[in-house]
Amino acid sequence: MIRLKDLFVDPPVQFRPIPFWFWNSRMDKAEIERQIRMMAEAGLGGFFMHARFGLETEYMSEEWLDCVRYAVKVAKRLGLKAWLYDEYPFPSGVGGLRVTAKPEHRNKFLDLFEWRLKGGRVELRMSNEGEHADTMKVITAFAIQGGMPDGIEDLRRRITPIEVTDETVRADLPEGDWLIVALPVRRLDDPRGNIFGPDYLNPEATRSFLKILDLYAEAVGNEFGKTVPGIFTDEPCLLAWHQNHTCYRVHHDGRIAVWSEKLEERLAERLRPTGYSLEEMAIALFYDLGEEGRMLREVYREEVAELYVDSFFRPYSEWCKAHNLKLTGHLLLEEGLYSNTIFQGDFPRDLSHFDIPGVDHLGIGCEGRYGGWGNLPLMSTNVQGGKLVSSIAHLYGKEAVLSESFGVSGWRLSMADMKRIVDWQFSLGINFLCPHAFYYSLEGFRKTDSPPSQFYQVPYWRHYRAFADYVARLSLMLRSGTHVAKVALLYPLRDFWRHFKCGEQGEGDKLISDFFNFYCQELLRCHYDYDIIPGDFINLRAIEEGKLSVGDERYEAIIIPPVSSISREMAEALGRFYREGGGVLASEVTEELVDGLRDISDARGKLIILPQGISFAELRYRLREMLRELTEPDIETSVPGDNLRLASGIRYLHRRLDEGEVYFTVNTTAERVQSEIRLPVRGRLEHWDAETGEVSSVPFEVDEGGIRFRWGFEPYESALFVIRRDGGTDDEVRSSISQRELELIDTLDGEWEFKAEEPNALPLERWEMSIRTSGDWTHYEYTSRFKADYIPGSLLLMLDDIEGRRSFMEGRSLQILINGVQVEGMGFQSHIDPKWKTVQISPFLRRGENEIKLVFQHQSWAGEPQILTYPPKLLGDFSLRRGEEEFVISEPR
């Protein structure tokens, strides 16, 4: 504990934030070193070198690799870690679009075309407006009268095969109501050749991808496992989410399924002894064919999951191990069973191949609803993502759990927001922060790439060290020891597979998903931490004296969502668990399990069976009481007046050390909360302040089996408590209960003067553009106007993105005219970002209306013309008053 306390003051680099560092411009060694030094001074532990939109240095060229070598060299000198990122830009596997340049390496999918019409001669085109995809083959095309049957035998009797040629379905049908279905296999295409969807089920595509990464081994392999600890893989997914026309524009209904040549081979082999055909399986993916259809869907998902691992995750993991690199990163869309099923295989199996599994948390919000866009149903909560990934880490004994955080939060993101988001995520089991992102440059359009930057360009950068220290202290404490949770929540993925039909929210899958989401959220509100457990972890070997033992975890209660089937081995394990004293909460929907448990007459455990049709309102009302019947809570929190809303807003995470216990508590509400907390542990209670590194004793009183104390939380405040077992006997630590009161420290009243630390800015957003030619030259003219009541002594025109493109033979020039007068001898300076160029224009201004004209002169051989990609700004010491149509520059106030 003494060493832990010493580390807590100034944690080492492995616990510090490691941001995405967007390499998004022409990379320059001097600038690389300048930025790394700034990161070191700000308390960062290193960086992920992430090729990003705007990159002008060719990805994986010798120039790129030389910059990587230099960054690693500087990081080593400064004691930082230089992590690799495996793509340009993302998702992983496209190899900077080199892998997907080969058609055989592109994503394939089973598409559904469906028409309902009367009989007669029909010719129907298989096409989707705006889609670019090649049809490789047609698995089946048929007509059926009167709608889809509910079983395979009926399907076989009533189906009428039809012809498909040149992507056209042709049939001559009798009069009546007909359903015509075609299921072609299609492959991504794009007229520009930009394919952001690799075939993750093709091992050759993965080998091609890893061959590109071999260049890193040649360049900096001598530092692998040392200065270069590992590599980040980003958002692999079975359906091409990142290709705009797939899934969420053309296929907004989601009625597609991943496919590949190898998958088809494996499915055919799996089906051969069963008597079912590949065509029948393909139909079952989209239509309800009864129990046989559910079985076929499960077989399909099993084979997809296994091939996904065999073709991508296992080879990638083996490549990392062979190169002494840790594999980290995250999959696409961790939140919920629909996302997990549509875009991934077996989520826990996929992440088991990561050394540091991760999650992606986008936006400025925390806990809330999720989905409701594209073809993803709206779900009641988003906590499943963080809880699922941290649970996988606990089950497989991983060293840490990463979160890529803050992306697309927008430029309003504050340090208070960052702390709020970190606290909430860390209460879910996250303990490794990857801030998204530190931008090498904000020139031009780059500042719109999933902002914000949190680097030197933002006003709070000078205070970033305080944030980095805070995160490092939390990470240190929440990676120390072992996680403690008393409840295991079954991850009902396999039964969900059986019920889910592509693009449809059916009664069976919705029931499973809704209950799973409900438990994920409500267990936290009831102050019962939990791990999400795949079914194969609930086996006879894991049952020990009425506890489910997995790694370092010991679960005293198991909650089963309303699944319709479970394996025989799981049923036997649950029976022993219940017999030996464990608590089980299940539903009458799982009839076979419930009947088996009810037949156990000598059980020492507790069994609670939910009746079919119980409402979530009733279950929410009764759940806390039910949980207490199964096992005692690991923490109890109450507030004056028994305000359950405020009390349930307190979240916690428990870690067990050799010398004591760690409880991280978070107020996730926007209100002050005076709480009384009871912990079922004994020892000396201390508050470890993650903001300052200070440790102080907390008064408490001892009750039967635990300690009790009062603590006041400010809105969104967190507190880290350590209970030291080496703190003496109960008599020595006993104290009268005391309360940490919330009090107002000071109030700003009267008149105050505030001074701006940076110049004011007026974006010039309205421009007129004209293009005219003169001989070999083309002139691109931009004209804007603004009004001024006051002329500052210094007024700078800041031009953004005027260095963005190199010209051939210097065939380009820029003229700036202010009120018709050309600014001669422009000596550009930089403002904040080295690429933001400023020029002094104050001498050319007048009161009233002023005109700015930018003339880009472009010679015929100069290559790509220069155009504005972001509005220029005026910078200076001035105020703005609102005019009739626009802001007017006025004297500073």
C-alpha cells in the first residue's frame, strides 16, 4: 500500500492517457518533435500515430516511415510510448485502400430484393438507387403465392423457382397475390475506387493487410515491446458501415447479411448431413420459418463467428505476438445485441484475441438511450458497451480496458465534460483512456474531422496536465488488484441469433434485447455491479461452493434474461449452482431450465422466477428487493428523504487489493447529493483524491459486518475510497460518524473586469467567387465585405488552408487586396496553429464598409487549383455589435 500511495502522487506513463495523434498534413520532423515535447510536458503517456484525413505525406512511403522512426526516437528520449495505429484512415483492414483495390478482397453481402404483385409477365430489376455493387451470383430467386410459409416443408411445397439474367428477375405467373424474392450475393464497388469495406472473412485479405504492417516491423521493429508497446485496430465490422451506400443509406432497412466464398463453402459442408439446403438457410435469414428457421439462423451465425476469428482476429493476434506487440482497439458498435449481431460475430470471442480490449464512446453525453437511426432499434440504454468489454477483460484476465473517448463531441467540449465522461466510463470498468484526438494540424477542413482537437490549439491546453494526472491516478487504482462483482448477467447472444431476422425487430429478439438492456441499466441503479457472462462460462467446472468462479471473479447470483433455450451443460451448471447456495433470477419463458430448477428439493440457494408478461415498471419496482434475496449488496447508498432517483445516480466500481479494498464512486447526476454510504468491509477508511494526489482519513462508524459514513457529492463529482486492512483493529478505527458537508466557498458579486487572453475573431463567412482566364493563367477571385465603426491598431487577416497543396513549377501565386489596394511584401506570421497564416491589414482599412479580395492565380501546368476550404477570419482587439445583417467591428469594451 505504501508503494501504491507513492505511485498515486505521480503515476508512470503506462497509466497516463494515450491520445490519437492525427497525422493529417505534410509531416515535418521539427514539428513532430515540438508536438511530442508538448505532450510530455502535459503529462501524456505517449500517443497513437494515426494517419488521418488531410495527410499529405504518402502513407507507408519511406518518408512516412522515416517520420515514424523519428517520432519513436523522440518518444524514447522523453520516456513516452509511441503506439502504432494500423490504418489510413479506418476501418482496419483496408490497408490505406490498397487491400480493397483488389475486388476479391472487398466486402460481400447477401442482398434481399422483394416484390409483392399480381400475376402475369414480370421483369424486375435488381438494383438500389445510388448503390454501387457487383452481383456475383444469385443464391436463390423464387415466387410464392399467398405470402411466406412458416415452415421448411411448406416452403418446399409452395416455392416456384424463377429465372434471373443480367440482374433482372423474369417470370410468367398466374393471376393472384405473389411474393417474389431474389437473394443475390453482391460485392462492394465504387466509381472512385474508394472501398472502405474489406472482406474480413477472407484470410487472403488479412494477409495482404498484415503484409503492409510488416513495413513497421522493418522500420521500428527494434523498439517493439519497448518504446512501441502495441498497435490499435479500429472498427472492424462484417458489414461495410463505413461505405456510405451500404446498410444505412440504400439499405436503410438493414435487410442484408454478410457473405463470402469461404463462408458459403463452410455453410454447405455444415448443412450437407442435415438435409437442409443453402437456399433454405438464406431464406431463413430474412423470413420466419419456425423452429427450423431458428436453427438455420443459429448455424449461420456460428459459422460467421468462427470464420471471422479464423480469418481476421486470430491471424492478427498471432502477428502481434510474433512481433512482441500488444493488440488493442475496439470493434464497431459495442452497444447492444442488435449491433453485436448485425456487425460482429461472437463479440466476446473476437475481443478475447485482444491484449487490451476497448470500446468507443462518441459524443458529449454519457448514459442514455442508444440507436434509433438507420436500421438499429432504439434501446433504453448504452451501458452495455462499456460493461460488455470490461466484462470480457475480467473473464479473460486482460491487463486493462481501453476507451477511445470524446470523438464528435464538437468544439464545445470542456474539461468538465471530459472528467464527467471519464468518471462515468471508469465506473463501468474502463481504466485506459485514449482521447480522440490530438490534431497535428487544424488547417482548413481538418478542423471538421470528428472534432474536437484537445491539443495545443484549444484554450484549456495549458491546464491539460491536471486532467492527465487525474486520469493517470484513476487508471492506476482501477487497474490494481482484482475486480469485485457479485452478479453475473447471462449474455444471451446465441438465443438472440436464433430469433433475429435481418432488418426486422421481431417479438422474440425484442423480448431478449429489452430485458438484457433493462438488467444492464437497472443493476447499476440498484448498486449491484455485474459482469456480462457468455453461456459457455457457466459450466460445471466453474461452480465452487455455491459460487460461479471465473478467473478472479466469484459470482453469488446469476441473472438469466428470458431466453427460450439454453444448453444442457449450462442447465446442469445452474442446477449445481442453485443446489450449493447460489441465487438465480430467471423467467418462465425459459421453461426447461425453470422446471429443472424447481425440481431440486435440497437446494440451499434462492430461486426467483419472473412470470411471463411482467412489465418493466413492476420489475423495476421489485428488482432491488429481489436482488437482496439473492445476495447482499456490495455497497449501499441512501440520501435524505429516501430519494431513490438521486441515490440510484451514484455509481461505483470495487477493486480488491492484497492490503485492502478500493471503491470508486461517481455522482452521475447534475444535482448535489448528500449521501450515506455503507460498505460491507472492515478497515481504516481513506479518501484518495485523484485530482491532487493527496490521501486523507475519513471519519466513519463501524456496524455489524461493515462501515458507514456520510459523503457530499457535487454535481458529477467522484470520490475514490480505500479501506486499508492494515489500518488497525476495529476499536482503533472506530469513530463517531461524520459528514462531508457541501458548502459555498465564495461568490463573485459587485462589478468585475475581465480581459480576453486571445484576440477576438470575426469569421468572414460570406464570399463571392468568380473564375476568369487570361492566357495560361486562371484567376480564382474571392470577395468579402465587412463593416467597422472602429479601426484597431492591429487587425490581422487569418487565412486558413493556403498551404494545403503543392504546385508544379511554382505555377501559383496569391494576391490580397484591401479596398482595392494590394498588400505588398506579405510577411505571413502564424497564429496558434503553424498552418494558420496571418497578415496585417489595419493600414488599409476605413470606417464603414471594407472589401477584401483574395486572388489565387493558377498557371495551366500547376496541377490542382487552390480554393478556399475554410472561412478566413479577422483577428484583433475589438468588440462586435450586431448590425442589420451582420456583425460590425466596434471599440473594445
